[in-house]
Amino acid sequence: MARVTLDLVPARRTAHCRLVANEDAQLEYGTSRGRWVIAAAVLGSGIAMLDATVVGIALPAIARSFHSGLGTLQWVVTGYTLTLAGLLLLGGSLGDRLGRRKVFSIGVAWFAVGSAVCGLAPSATALVVARIFQGVGGALLTPASLAILQSSFRPDDRARAIGAWSGLGGLATAAGPLVGGYLIAAASWRWVFFINLPIAAGVLAIVARHVPESRDPNATGHIDTLGAALAIVFFTGLTYGLIEEPSHGWASPAVLVSLIVAAITGPAFLAVEHAVHSPMLPLGVFASRQFSAANAVTFVVYGALGGTLFLLPVELQLVVHYSPAESGLALLPVTGIMLAFSARSGRLAARIGPRLQMSVGPLVVAGGLLLLTRATHSGSYLAYVLPAVVVFGAGLAITVAPLTATAMGAAPPERAGVASAVNNVVARAAGLIAVAILPLLAGIAGADALRPQHFAPGFRTAMVIGGATCAAGGLLAAATIRNPPPARGAVSDHLRSWHCALDGAPLQADGPPVIDAGRR
């Protein structure tokens, strides 16, 4: 279906798209068409954000439905992230070359088909395969959603449009646990996937009627399909080896081969990216020590977050005996705190520099994770869970905005889109690896992994490991991050108002004018 949509675009419309790409964007914020374009971008990216949170709440119900173990749950999460992280940069390149509206529409349709297959999956294996398929759609629609806003609105209105996208997207993220918990209680876990279908249909209708086409007229060279293939093979080999080792052992031929494949394809990917003319991952951006340091901190901190947030909903439902809706409500303060304070944190970092917050914030997150070791008690939520959730959310609010701003600010303005995409991929790859390796390190493995008496001590160990990892991220920031000299334009206008969905750093588009966010 996606290929037919791609190949049968009328030639007359294709010519018009090229004209649009060469003209200044004309949409104004506040106009009827402008609101429709924002709605399409919000709803399109919102189904991916919603999926990231509702699936976590649904994991225990999925395990019960298929009588499966922790390894299956890991694959339900990592299968999606695998193709998303591996193809995200490629998705952005396809949008620039083939048309952002076209690639966005294909991504939304692809994601919807994947969601339907997930909801109809007759077995755990079928669900994992469907999640891998669904991740391809996410990789196409995610970068295109913001690129559409960037290319459609007048320069003076882009910051407001992207700010609206950020705030409304944050509401989608906040609603995820509540929606997921309600759907599971009222119907079944399958509806956390089916809910994407009417939203996707509405998005496609809006896009067809209101969203202008655009592409980058300067995008030249071949699309880096070899790099994308090597990235997928590397992530697959590494993830398979780490997830399957507890069941088969290090001596298993399948585990050994998968890890050997990962060890070969990882360096091969770097070699290809260094050699090709138009790489998916331009290694030159890492020449900036500040950019490299920011992404190293991103990898450490988001790795800890990805692994611990995978285990937390399972812990609350399996050990503390919360319902899916109650576990969703239990985590709601994290999103609320971030929505309330992240923008303020970004403005503070613009005034005093990011080093202090990037050093202290991960330490606060670590404190929240250590407090979560008390969540294995079935006592009062106010006594055992809420304090940990509040400290955890406060640490994220302190950390994430300065971290993203530093990664963006360390790259030249003309590489802003690349810098943001790289930071996004680093965050998602870190979560992918952490979901595979943290249960192994914590001793949550084998056929008894989901028995409460076995899971609870492993969860406490995992929170300690996650806390130590976050603390290490704070120390790494203190040692490597430097405050830039005071200057106007230190922070992109994308960061004036934004949110974080906790599954990765915000993805941003190329080329807006920069402002002094501290002088709003």
C-alpha cells in the first residue's frame, strides 16, 4: 500500500511540490489552514507518543494473555524501538527528498496498519513482528511531523507553531497512561493499538485537504540505505543476544552468532558513514567536544530511564497489585511536573549555562530511582510511591531541557536538524539497549522472572543500577560539559515551549532563526 501511494502521485502535483519547496513558506499562525496543519502534525506524532506510554501500561496484561515471560515483554518494547531508532535518520532524509507530506502520510498509514496487526495478533511472536513493522511507520512520521511545521509556516510564526505542537503533544503523553489503563480495564490490551486507527484516519483526511507539500531542493546524493541496513542489523544482533541469553546461555550458537554479528556490523556502520557522500549519520557533527559530551550524557541518562521505566509499570501491577488504570495514575505526576517546569528549566539554563543542571539533575533522578526501591511494599501510595515519583519527575525537569539545548547549541545552526535527529537516535538507542540488558544485570530472568517473589528483589536491584547509572551521567556532565560564553541566540526557539515523552529526546527540524530564550 505504501509503495502504491508513493509511486502514483500525479506528475502535475509533483511539479507543484517543487515550486512550493522553492518559495517562502506562507502559512500564518492562527489562520484556519494553519490550525489544520498543526492539528495534523500533533495528531500524527501524538499516536506515536501515545503508543510509547500505553504499551508500557499494557505489558502485564499482554503477558497474561499469551502466558509469556519477561523476554517476550522485552521484545514487545524493543521490537518497535529497533526499527524506529535504526530508521529515524533515514526517514528524515526520505522526507527531505521525496516530500514531507508524502512521507508523513505513508508513515501514518503504515503505523495504522501496524497498530491493527498488533491488536489482532494471535500470538506473542506475531505481536513482536507487528511491533517491528509498526516502528517503520514511526520512523517515517516522526521527523516529518516537525519538518512539515518548519516548512509550512512563515519564519515569524514557526516558533509559535512548534510551541503549540510541543504543548499539545505533551497532553497526549500525559493522557497515555490514563487512556491505556481505562482501555485495558474496560475492554482489553488490544484496544491500546486499535485506538490508533480512527486517529490515523482523521490525520490522513486532514493532510490530504490542508497540508502543503514541501521538500528540500538542496537534498542531493543517494539515500544511505546501506547505513540504515547496517544499523538495523547491529541493533537486532545486540538486542537478540542480550534478551535471549538468560534463556539459552552465553554458549548458545544463536546468542553467540547474534553478538558476533553486532560486533562486526557496528564498526562497519561507522566505516560506511565515514565513506559515503551523503551519510545517514554525519560523523562530522561529533567533532564538537560539547556535542559529543552532551550525547554521551544523553546515552547514559536515557539508558537508565529506558530500562527503569520498562520495569516500573510491571512492578506496580505485578507486585504492588495496582490495576492498569491505577498504575497509569501513579506515574502521572512525572508528566505533570515536566510540563510545568521544563520550560522554566530551559530558560534558567539559558541564563546560567547548562552545566549545573546537567550535573545536579541526574543526581536527583538517581535519588528518585533509589526511592522506588520502596515501591515493592504494598502499603500506601502516598508513603511508598508518590515521593519517589515526585523526586524522579523533578530530576527530569531539571535535566532534560538543558541537555537537549546543549546538544542543539553545540552544532552550527545549519546542522540543527541533524544535531537534533542524532540526539534523538542516541536517546532511543540507549533505551533499546537498556531494556535488553537491565533485567539481565538485575537477575530478572528465566521462567520465574514474572513471579512477584522473584521480580520484587530484582526490581530493587534494577533501581539501584539505574540510579547509579544516572548518577554517573551527572558526574560525566560535570566533567565534560562547559558553559558557553553569554551570547544572544544561545537556545533555539524550538525550546521556548516543548515537552519530553520520556522515550527519547525531542526531535526538531532544520533552520529556524535563533533567539535569546532568556529574554522572552
